[in-house]
Amino acid sequence: MRVIWRILLYLKPYRGRLVIAYIALFVATGAQLLVPRLVQRVIDEGIVKSDQSAILTGAGLIIGVVALQAVFTYIRSYLFQAMAESVSTDIRHQLYGHLLKLPFQYFDVAQSGQLMSRATEDVNAIRRFLMFSLRMVIYAITIFAIVSFLLLREHFTLGIISLAAMPILAFTAVYFSINIRPMFARIQQEFGEMSSVMQENLAGTRVVRIFAKEDSETRKFDHSLDVLYDRQIDAIKYYSFFFPFMQFLSGLSLGLVLWYGGRQVLNGSLSVGTFVAFNLYLTLLANPLRQLGWIMNSVARAIASGDRIFGVIDTRPAIKDKDGSVVLAAPRGDVEFADVSFTYPHTARPAIRDVTFSAPAGTVVGLIGSTGSGKSTVTNLLARFYEISRGSITFDGIDVRDIQLASLRRNIGFVLQETFLFSTTIRENIAFGNPTATMEEIEQAARIAQAYDFISAMPDGFDSQLGERGVSLSGGQRQRVAIARAICSDPRVLVFDDATSSVDTETEFQIQQALNSAMAGRTTFIIAQRVSSLKEADEILVFDEGAIVERGTHERLIAQGGHYARLYELQLKDQEEFVTAAD
């Protein structure tokens, strides 16, 4: 009931419509209940007594009542379906908005397929519950209460016989609901697993084909389908027995009524019209009882799906704005780390430890080190994608934990190692961080990133539509569009996380030359594997196992003969000596 009640709270903004929908439901139900009584009068007063006027009047009244029922059934049907669609839209909106507020560490362990299944299949289960079961529960209770009263009033003994199976039906429905809910929970979980496998293989289809792993990946997907199929079959077996059993009990009641009621008609203690009306009422009662299984099915699915959805929504963002957090009004871009340490969740070894450095506004700081040495973690902590374990990070002298997240991140532009572009136009991708950017600003950002020429050469220029993840561009082109996107947002701090790894040496040189003007007045962090990308940095920080082991300019670090010098020896010295000899 906790989950059901929480689902019903989403109807609060639509309570006016809900009231009208239930009024329409009760009017339509009242009209439906009136029909058997009119049929009884037509038979007893018209057919039995050969009164044609009574037959004509009764038939006219039945047509009028049925027309009234149809009108209010339309109103009820439209309003319930419209409310179900509105609530499902609200839940998806809340779920998506909440996911965007969750920290990176949540997505480090969450499967995108599971999250997608919550936003699609689970929300649909709640939509079906609100559209069908919510009205059917009230309808079934109303019909049962009124029809039971009418049956007992018309003929008490016959009413008792017709209602004798009701306790068994009620017990069976409750038993079914209790046992089917965990089955549906497992089905929803397996549907998410299957979605995850599909999503990963669609996203990595090139890798699958490069390594000729189509057969093994197909077998993996088939296995997830088989597990989902087995879970579905278990549930189908269960409710396939339940529905016929409910029908059997309804048929048993009907048979007993015909046997006993027929005898009462023959001995004259019950009129034919009353007997027909009695059976029509019993038919009205049987209909919601037959649908009781579907109602329980829908309720069980809604509870299982609600548990999964609310499990995400109830996850509190570990990183959020403090009360009274500061908005950066005229940021300069001064950055300082003081004894910062951080350990990723579910790991034992610190990613960085005791990191201290200053980056005054307008300076270029290079970060270099082996994979996993902690250099990317530094900039992730600066933007508060993760919360530091110890120490402090300041932006313009203000602790980043005291700055509004939106304000902080608006002033930090990222070009990541893994370039992600949206399936929209190039113009929209470049202006993503600055939707109000003019076409001149977009083109200027593209020129700085050395992307203007190849974009202009495309058939639709800046309005060219990109494929999923920008697959229609080469790796170097995607990287340059991403650089243009970072520049266009006009941040005070620029972060290039191995941003030139996908371009050739000549293009890397051109981009670095062009970025000099973009970096003027901005603090820039360049995370790189190539020493060539850091030669002009004002300060280079060399990381090893999460700590800064060396710092200084390119020349000073070469002279020290440490980690950086060894990287220089491996990457550049032989190349430079070759060029000098050739000259």
C-alpha cells in the first residue's frame, strides 16, 4: 500500500479531473444497473400481460439509459486515460531530472539499460494501472455492493446461493496478488538486464565487428532473453491457472442460480422477469470478478515497477548546493588545491593524496602521468563531479562547496578524452553550453578549434545533421567540434583531458596554436600523455600513484632528470635529434 499510495499522489494535480471521471463512472454504472430492472418490467408488465405500450415504453427507456451510459463511459474513459498519460509523463520528467542531479559515482555502478527500462517499461506498468485498474477497483467494489444488495432483496435464498463463491474468489485474488508480485519484480529486473546487454552491443557494434565477436555477443544476448523468457513463463503459468479458476467459480455460481431459480419459476414463487433480471445482475457481477485477475496482475506490476522507480528517485544526490551558496558574478579563474585527497567509492587506494598547487587566472597548467595516476581526478574534483575526502579546493578564493553547482560548472569548459556529440546539427552541438550564442560566435569558436573549414565543406555546413555520437565525423573532427563547444561557452577555466589524442601531429600543432588566443585570460588545465602538448605550459604537474612527484616548467623538469625527463626521452628526444640531423 505504501507504493500504491505514493503512485496515487501523482494524481493530486489532476484531482478535479479525477472527481469528474469518478462521477462519470458512477453515472454510467447506475445506468448499467438500471437496465436489468427495465428488462424485468418489460417482461412482467409487457410480454407476460401482452401490453404493447409497456413493451414500447420499456424499450425506449432502455435505449435512453444505454445512450446515457455510452456518453458517460466516453467521458470516464477519456479522463482516466488522459490522467494516466499525464502521470506517466510527470514520472518520466521527475526521473530524468533526478538522474541528471545524481553524482558521477552513481553512474559508475548503475547500468544504463536498467535505467532505461525504468523510464520505459516500469513507467508503462504504472500507466496501465492508472488507466485500467484504478477505475476497475472502484467499479468492482461498487458493482459488488449494489448487486449483492439487489440480489438479496429480490430473493434472499437465491442471492445467498449466487454469492456463495465470493469468499473463495476474494481469497484466491489476494493469494494470487501476494505470489505474483515478486515474479513481476524479477521480470522487470531481467528486462533491465536484457536492455543493458542490447544497449552495450549497439553502442559498441564497431568493436564487436572488428573482433568478429558477433556470435559470442549473440549468445550473450540470447542467454539474457532466455532468462527473461523463463521468468515470463513462470508468471504465465501462474496466472494462466488463476483466470480459468475464476471463470469456473463464476460459472459454478451461474449454474446453481439456474438450477435453483428455474425451479422457483416453475413452482410460481418467482416471476420470469425477476429471474431474467436476477441473471442479468449476476452477469454484471461476474464481469468485474472475471477481470479481478487482470486487476491483480496490473497492481502487482505497478508495485514492482514503483519499487524500482522510487528506488532511483529516493537516491539522494551526494553533491548538492548548500543553503546560501554563492553565484560567481565576475569570475577570474583563480584555482587552488590545498592538501586534497580523494578515494573513489568501493576502492581502497586513494586516487589522489595530499595534492597542493595554485593556478592563478590566465595560467596554463599541465598534468601528466601514467594511466590511473590521478590527473583526470583533479579536474573532476574541481567541477565537483565527486566530493573530496580531505582538504579544500577554491575558485577565486571561494571553497567550491560554497559555490552553486550550476554557476561553478558554467565557468569550467571540458573537452574530454571520450568525445561525445549529440545527434543534432553541428551548430547545436557547438552552442550546447551557450544556447544564446550567435552564429558569429559559433563560427569563431569553430575557427579557433580549426574546425571551420571542414564544417563549411559539408553539404549543409553548420546545419549538417550528425549521426549518433557524431559517427559521421572522423575522430579528429569530432574532437575539434568538442573543442569548439568548450570555447563557445566562454568559461573562465578550460580543461583539455587528453583532448588531442585523436588527432594527428600536424592537426595537434594547429589546434595548440589556435588555442593560444582562446586561453588568454583563462586558466587552462591540459591533461596529456604527450609531452609535446605541455611544452608551453606555465607549470607542469607530474603525477604518480595519486601524488605530485614533480612540478615546474618543461625546461626545469628536463634538467631534473626525473619522471618527466624519462617521458621526454621516450617521446621526443629521438624525434628532435632526427630532425636536427636532417637539417
